[in-house]
Amino acid sequence: MDAQGPVFEYKIGLLAPSQVGKSTLIAGLLTEGQRLLNRETAVQLTAADRPTRNRIATTDNLVSGALKARVFQPRLMPSTSDPSWFRLLLEPRGRDLPIRFDILDYPGGWLENGGESSEHEHKWNECEAFLADSSVLIVPIDSVLLMEAGAEHAHLLTSQLRVFQIKQVVLRWAKNRRERTGEPAMVIFCPVKCETYLPDSGSLQDQSAELRHQVVDQFSEVLESIREAAPHASIRYLPIDTYGCVELVSARWTPHADAPGGVILVPKYRVRPPGTIVRKGLDDLISLLCRQLVDSARMQSEQTTAQRQATARHSREYADLREGFFRDLWLKVNGERSRRERVADDHQERYLEAQETTKSLIDVLAALAERQHGPRLHHLS
């Protein structure tokens, strides 16, 4: 919280290899967040700066254009080539109370091999530091890879999901959170591209239990690392429909020299008319993030309010302190008494501002709490 005004900043880390859809997920957070919060609460979510608006617009246009082709192949979408920041603002309408989410997007290949050059390795080290310092980690997982690997390629899953690399980053994050027990600590495992496996997406089959089992099985060591290194951390499971208007037509293994096992799974989708994006599950992710981080902001604000209240009380007592007739007369003549009173008034004003900030955050939490989460969200901790 800034000394000149309430500013709460949080880092959200996305941890996934290439071609999983980190950029698409971030763009969906803003567009879906605007729709959800503007419709259901007195809170709004906006892009904090022009670069964020531009990146989200570019990603959204690419996805919309690809869907209009009626046959959708995610691997034809361009991958992130350089790290870039997405900054989102959550704030009550009509109040100057910004809560900023900073999200870092980066080439997924850096997670896989740390980059192909010393420059990329240096940049990946910076990304790792950001991830380790994040309040919340989101782990997007390719559900098609999980569900369509088949017995013949099941042995490649752990390698292609990059479970070991994810475990190393999560372990560093968990140790960092253990040292900051008063701050948020949450990991959300988010299978993405789930449209084919969940019945509420329009699928004729219900493979939700199998999908969850696959996630828990493949990431069992990661889950155990979190529980051991940061037992206070919350662990959630939330499958998300990245597009909502597609259904899987085929998933074929094709040669790829750089992939573990020398092959990759290439999915192909049919677009359901009229091709309107419906991102189920993303609303719960938005609510989860907002509640977690706004609650943390509330706790910070309450601490600041208590400190300022104590300072204001002490300043007022000092300003009103009587030190004897001649000493009090001297304090009045030389202006010291007036100075003390001005300081006391200033500290009282700062206390009242902090008190109002806390009240506003409580109001925001109450607005967010009105929305109940859906059946997709599960606890794993």
C-alpha cells in the first residue's frame, strides 16, 4: 500500500510449456472478467495500460479469426516469442482504489530448456524470479494431451507436460511463500481446451472425473511438494474451456524432432456454429483470483489502518499534552504547539483515509462473495 494512496499490486504467474495457450488464457481473463464483473457486481476489471490493451486485442483477433475458418488447429496460432507484461486493474466503480494484477507471458520453450542462448537463459532466470515471487500460480495443462495420449504414448506424458520443470519452479515458489505466511499463497491447476470432455460444454460424454484423475496422477509429485514446502497454501483444480465453441475431431501423433520421444500430438477441431466463444470455468477463475487478492489487500489495509490509528492517537496526545504554564506559553509563542496540532490533524486524516480504504475493500469482497462458484472448481489441498 503506497504512502500517498491505496495501491495494491500482486503478481500472478502462469506456468506452462509452449502451445498450451497462456496468452489466450490471459486475454480471456480480461474479456470474461469485464463481462462477468460489470454484469454481476459493482467492480470492474480493465487493462491498466495501452500495451496490455494492444496485446489482448491482438490475441483476441487471432483467436476470433481462426474460429471463423470453421476448422480450428491451435498449433497454427503463433507462439509467444518474447516475454511481455499484462497488467489488469480491479477497482470499484466510482472509487479510486486500484488493485493491480501483473501477469508475465513468456515463450513456453524457456520452461522446457531455459532458452536456447545465454541471453534467453538470463531472461528465463528473470521469469523464474517473477514466478517465485507471485502470489498465485496458475498451471494451465493441455487436456487433449492428457486424454488422447493413448496407451502407446502414455510414457511420454510426463515429459511432454514438463512435470519435472514445473515441479522445480513450484518448489521454489512454495519455499518463498513459506517465508511470507501473511501473503496470499494459491496454486490453481487449470486443464484447458476441455470442451470435449465436460458435459456442460455441449459434449455428449462426461469425462470430467477421468480428466481430474489424470491431472492429479501426472502432477502428484508437484502436489506433494506444495503440501510439504508450503502447507498453508491453497491448491485448486479448475478445468476451463478455452474456446467453448469447438469439439475435437482428431488428435494425431506426428513427428517432431525437438519433442520428447520425437513426436507431438496435433489436435484438430470443428467449430460449432455460430462460432461464438464461451469460456466456461473462466468465470470461476476470475472470482477466485479476485477474492483471494482483494482479501489480501483488505488484510494489508487493516494493518495500515491500525498503525495509522496508533500514530494519530499518539500525535493527538502529544499535541494536547500540558507541560506547565510557562512551558505551554513558550510552545504557543514559538509555534511549536500549532505545529504539533497540524501533525496530529494530518495523522488523523491519514487514519481516516486508511479506514475508508478498508471499508471499500470489505464492500468489494462482499460484492464478489455474492457470486457462488460453479461445480467445476475443486479443492486439492
